[in-house]
Amino acid sequence: MSVTYNFCAGPAMLPTEVMEKAQKELLNWNGLGVSVMEVSHRSKEFIALTEQAEADLRQLMNIPSNYHVLFMHGGGRGQFSAVVNNFLGNDGRALYLVDGSWSSAAVEEARKLAGENCIDVVEIVNKDNELVTVELPDFNAINTDYRYVHYCPNETVDGIEIFDSIDCPWPVIADMSSNIMSQEIDVSRFGLIYAGAQKNIGPSGLSIVIVRDDMLQLPSLPQSSIMDYRLAVKHGSMYNTPPTFAWYLAAEVFAWLKQQGGVKQIAAQNEIKAEKLYQYIDSSEFYLTKVSAKYRSKMNVTFYLADESLNDRFLAEAKANNLVALKGHRSVGGMRASIYNAMPLSGVEALIQFMQQFEAQNS
């Protein structure tokens, strides 16, 4: 059977070793004779799994002891509303930095819950030039007092990634759904980090929240109990039944990542993968990217064919060559190769080889 490389932006490919292990023990997990999907989330066996998962994640990301790690429902969109409800209270204001589709969606949700007057927005993408760039605001020139500043460091749709630190007087909240554990970061620079699981962690339906102690002292709005960070902390992320199979797979991904040498080693591999693909695109007149080099995503490589009438042929032939899910998001068109942690270098090399062949045949 030939290898299929899945470039889907999410739900994304999981490590082959993790999938094979899950398949092997699907009907008999941990020697219990039943699936992990069938055991109580409060059983000693599952509790041990959750404790190991948290310990591994803390080690992988070097999470300080004054941060709580939560495994929650709802994915990234669920956290759009949870952040507002947990921290804004009746009189809070927040600043949202917008660099693409998902940060825009976070603004929409925040304004729905808190009202437009409580949410300030700064568009930080500059599209006036030939290539998209990012310009962060001068936070020292802002007089408003905010509960937090929210941003999305990696925009999957637009292929934009912000590598600069957000240095401001207020707690920084980051939606890292698409780049968590893809590179080393200083967690202590953030008030809260959240991430939908379906890109670098596991399957959809689970989200990870890493929240600093002092953030939980902020006044909250009325909200659903299962999205209340304080209740999640109090009950060990088990106020109600969690998505147990997703938690199990996340735990296996964390273990796999440790076996690869941790985040530092996987970041080096991600750098090589992205650099190879961008170098080929830049060397070709047949393909092009619309993002400046400084802000090109290492997780979601967006590119276009100079002759877009060839798009359908490109996608069909790519699929025939076992390279799937390369179609760009419907809002921006073009192509998108999502090369998260689980994508091996061989997948990127196979894509480049196909792109070279397609260019030669259609130039």
C-alpha cells in the first residue's frame, strides 16, 4: 500500500505510530479487556492517563507551576466565548488584534457576548504592498485599560504566522490552535493559551487551556458551567464527562512528541520542512505566495498557481499521487499545504517533487 500524505488543515493527520497504537489497543486498553472509550473517566486507570498527559505537556512546554492545565470541551471556537465569559465581567474591556480569519471570528464572538463597546480591534495585517506583512501596534500609546489582549499567532486560512512577542501592559491571550508545540515558547509571557486539539494535539472535540493563577481572579460573566475555568480547575477538568478518547489520543501524541526529542527537536524539523517548500515556491514562476517571508506560517503554507485555470487539474493529479487536502480555504482560494508536527519531511519532499513535475508538464 502506497503512503498517502494528508495536508488537511484540520482535523489534521496524526502520527502514524500513535494511530497504529490506538488501533492495536482499541478493544483492549491497558489490559482491561475493554476500549479506553468504555472505561469510567473517574477510574484509577483513566486518572493515571490524565495525570501523565498533563505531566508530559508541562514538560514539553516547560509550563510554570503557577499555571493550570485544563482539558476542555468545545475546540477553539468554544474558547472564543469562554475567554470573554471568564474574564470580562460586567465592566471589562479587551483588545483584539486581527491578522486573519480566526482572529476575526474571535472578535465576532466576543462582541456578541460582551457588546461592541467592550471590544476594541486593531487590524495588524498590511495588504497595501505586494506581499502581506504584519505591523503590531504601539501599546505604549494606548491609554485604555484592558483585561487582556487577544491574538492568534498562526492564521491557518491566510498562512500568516507572528513570531514576534506581544509586549504590552495587559495579560496576553493566544489562540495557538494551529501552532502549539510546533516551536519553543516562553509560557510565562502569556496570561492564557488555548488550542483546539485537531492540528498538533489530537482529534477534534478537545481543547487545551493553559491559564495563569492570577487570571482566575478576574470577574466573570454568567456562563455555562462546563466552560468555567474555575470549575474546571476545581474538578480537574472533570466537572462533567470529558471527551475521553480525544484525551487518550492527546496523551499518546504527547508521548510520541517526547520520543521525537521534544519541542526543540520537532521545531527544527518544522523549520526544515517549511524552508524546503517555500524555497521551491520562491524559485518558481509557476507558483507564488502572497505573504512576506518574515510572516510566512511554518504550519500552513498557502500558495497559488500563476495560472489559476489549472487549479482543478493540480488538485486532481495531486490526489492521484496520494497527496490529499491541498485545496486552499474557500475564502481565499489557491492551495494550502498544512505541515503540522505529524507531517514527515518525506511528505513535503513528495509534494515538492509533484509540484516540479506538474510545472514541467504545464509550462
